[in-house]
Amino acid sequence: MPVKVRIPAPLRMLTKNQPVVSAEGKTVVEILKDLEGQYPGLWERLCDETGHIRRFVNIFVNGEDVRGRGDQAAPVPDGAEVSIVPAIAGGVVRS
């Protein structure tokens, strides 16, 4: 059964501007590989050269961060909602 994947605005150029897409897989890595097959270029933006999720990319399954739950091996239940959230940094601290 497919899952819904929420795509952040900076990556939507790869998904034909779709904010939500469908993907298949039982684990986060399977979902990411399915997304790469459908939308080439997503993998390299989400994963590093070793295949691990990049430090500045957060992935949530049904609202739970996959870090500490197996990262890319974290299970994704049928009908789940997966959210890809890039970390935001920068700005100026004013005192």
C-alpha cells in the first residue's frame, strides 16, 4: 500500500511542484529509493555518498523522527505519512 510523502518547497522542482507524492516501501530507505526512481535527483539531496540520511535532513513517519528509530531502516507502516523536513539555519541573534 502506498504512503504519502510530504515534499518540502526547496525540493518540489524535482516532483513537478507536487507538495505530496506517493511512494512504496516498508522502510525509510525503500521509500527513498522508490522516490528516486520516480523523481531522479531526490536521493542525492536527501542522502550522502554513504547512503545515510544527510545531517540537515529530518524525516518523520507519522510525526515521529526516524533518528533513533533506525534512521533509514526505520519501518514505515502501510498508509503512513512521511514528511521530509530540511533543517533551517542561519540568521542573526540580537541582544
